[in-house]
Amino acid sequence: MFNPTTVWFVLGLIMALLEFAVPGVILIFFGVGAWIVAASTYFGLTGSFESQMLLFSISSILLFIFLRKWIKGKFCGHVSDVQDLTQNLDEFTGKSVVVIKDVIPEKPGGAVEFKGSTWNAVSDEYIKNGEFAIITEVDGITLKIKRK
């Protein structure tokens, strides 16, 4: 009915694509595990469903355990092993920004300049254009700020 190689490959592709929607660097390891099973099934190394599930489980968990910290560190901007992999090098909290479009409480449309780029900004207080503010939180591409 269904070719197991194709099913495992598509399952791996779906998991790899879902990694972009679900943060945490988790699903990609299960996607790679599914691709490993697809390759082993293609070459006739795993014929039964039980052997495929066993290989999928073992390979996914081992990849997760041994590579997650390293890969997550690379996504946080780390380039050497001496850096603290738990620290996000792009951490914005506490940094100073300049308001370039008035930030009005409970109203979208505020903007700040940070690191040479324009960012959406929200705040619980009114902050005028030209004032300095401090980043208190990051939500995607929106910075939550407070008056400096």
C-alpha cells in the first residue's frame, strides 16, 4: 500500500519543517531519526515495522542527547567551546534603545531603533519619539520596553 521508505522520509521532512514553527530545537532530531530509518529501509536493513520503530527511537534519542546542546549553542551565536552555551548572545533584555515612533500603551505601531534596525515596540507607559528606553522583554520581533 504505502512504501515505508517514502513514509519515513515524509515524516522526517514534516518534523524538520515543524522545527521552524515550534521553538526549542527538538523536532529536528526526530526528523533526522526518521530519515535514518528511511535510508535503512531503502537499503533493506530494517524490514519489519518493529525494527524501524526501534531504530527510529534509538537514533532520535541519541541524536537529541548528544547534539542538542551543541546545535542550540550554534543557533544562539556561539562560535567556540569556551563560551557559555546556556547564554544567548543575542539577549536584548536590559539594552538601551531609541524610540523612533511614539510607543502608546495598548496600541500597536510603536517602533524603536536597536542595533541599526527598526523593531516593533510595546510598553505599559507612553514613550515619545526621541526618548531612550530599556528593553524588558522580547516577543518574536516585538520588543517590550520601559522608559529609561
